[in-house]
Amino acid sequence: MRRLANTLKTAALLGLLTAIVLTLGYWIGGQAGLLAALALSLGLNVATWLFSDRLALRAMRARP
């Protein structure tokens, strides 16, 4: 149950980040800005997913 809650919180936070990036992209550049922001947000989400384990370990100053 706890794992499901953590997964839902992570999805909600990534969704919120995506919404903010897309909104700013649209406000700044219109439709072209929205497309650029979509590419940026996809890149950020993929990088977060790929490197989340390393980011968490570094945040806690863990050593191998």
C-alpha cells in the first residue's frame, strides 16, 4: 500500500512539473513555445526516471 502511495505522489509531482513547463512554454512562445516546452518536459521526465536512484543517493550523501 505504501509503495502505491509513493508511486501516485511521484506521478502527481511529475505531472505538475509537466503542466508548469507546458504553461510557461505556451505563455512565452505560443504554439511553437508549447512544442518546445513539450520536448523539454519529456526530456526532464525521462532524465528523472533514469537517474532517480542516483539523485536520491546523492541527496542523502550516500557512499558506495
